[in-house]
Amino acid sequence: EATIGSTSAAAPPHRFLLRRHFSGGSFPPSGTKGPQIHIAKTSLSSSPWPEVKLPDPIEKAKYHAEVMQKVNEMIATGQYGRLFAVVHFASKQWKVTSEDLVLIENMLTAECGDRIRLEKVLLVGADDFTLIGKPLLGKDLIYVSVYYAYVNKCMVLT
């Protein structure tokens, strides 16, 4: 026999299917008081996915500080190799490294030889680390600048 019931205080507040099972006939098993009630496993009574255990926030903060210290040491000592960055400029994202030429067809109010600071930096990386912005890296963290020049009536950022 199936009935619809509400949950107890320990279970989630969903409605679920209860089933009463008797071993032999319509009487409960000997030595028990009342019928045995089994809760059917449904998508409402239990999740179909395994429970995800989140990391401890204190341990996560310690690990984050340790990684940032190592990255800062690498940058301070110059042991990072060749850097690259993903920047947003002229309505596009560009992956750039030092001495790259970027050809854009937009006009800027800058003179040839001017140094331009790119403030929308999405990502900076090296051989051993990558700094990823959410969505951008802070202006105080990264400084990306380019030189502005004209080549064949097109603008080139170097």
C-alpha cells in the first residue's frame, strides 16, 4: 500500500512515497511494533550525484598565500621566463608577449611613439604560473604598455 506523507524533522522538507512492507500476509513481522516503513529512493529523497566535499576555507587560504608567495618570489628574482598576457583592446582579446606586433584598424588619439597602458588585462602567464582575472586583473597588480606606430596607414602596437 502506498501513501503520500511529509518528512520528519531530519529529512528535507519534500513530499515522497512511503511504502509499507509486511513479511507474510497483512501483519507486521513478529517482535515489532507496527508496520515497517521504508522510504523509496527517489530524486526528491536523495540526490543522484555523490556529495561534494568542499575544501576547508582555512586550509584553502593557507594554500593560496603559499602559492602567491612563490609566484611573487619568482617575479622578484626574475625566474619566470617569457611572459604572455591576454588583453582586451579594440573590442577584441589579444594574446601578446614582448616584442609582438598587433595590427588594429581603429584610430586612436595618440601620436606615433606614444606609450599606451592597457588596463583590461584578463590573464598573465609564464612557464610555471598563470594569473587569471575574474574578469580582469587589478591595475595595481599588472602593468602592460605598448608603443604606438603607423605602418602603411594601419596602426601597429608593439
